[in-house]
Amino acid sequence: MCDAGTIGPRLARAGATTQGASASTSRSTADRPCSYGLNADYLAILQNHGLVISGRDELGEVRVAELPAHPFCVASLFQPELSSDPTWVHPLIAAFAAAVRTHAAAPLAGAVMT
């Protein structure tokens, strides 16, 4: 859980091949600073098993990570829903909704249609 308070770190855009980067603008602001983070002792292990770091804050700390082989597995250390309002939806939320629609429209492998 991130603490309420002043404007948090700004997220730098990551590599364009990731969903997190594709769903974000060139910079995204986290509204609440987060005191949690990825333990650097595990970074290489996680990356060796497919985790992609797709967003870092201005201090270089990991703020977005994802599994590219999954239809939509994006983890963030900020809350994109808090910046959305009735007139604007954060790009990560919109990308998640699009992934849900795509997944729901795809036929299930091996399913029998009656």
C-alpha cells in the first residue's frame, strides 16, 4: 500500500515493446509516493525468468514490471486508477480493459459449442 501525500515519482517510459510502455504516455505521474519496492537481490533472478522491468522512477527504482508472454500481466508500484476521472482513463487501465475484451472475444481452445 502506498502512502497518501505529495506527488510521487514520475515514471519514465520504458521499451516500446512492452504493454506497460505501449499503454503509457511518455511520462506518467504517480499521485502518491510508494515506500515499497523490488528487492534488488532478486532482480536478476526475476529477469532471467521472463520478468521485464518496463518502468522506473527518476531515481531508477523499479515501478512497473510485466510478463510479456502473458496476455496482460503488468504490476505497478503506483495506482493508475487514482489518476483517472470521468473524462480521462489512465492508459494502463484502458490497456487492461482492451486485453479483457480481446480475451473474452477469443474462443476457448477445445471448447465445444452447443
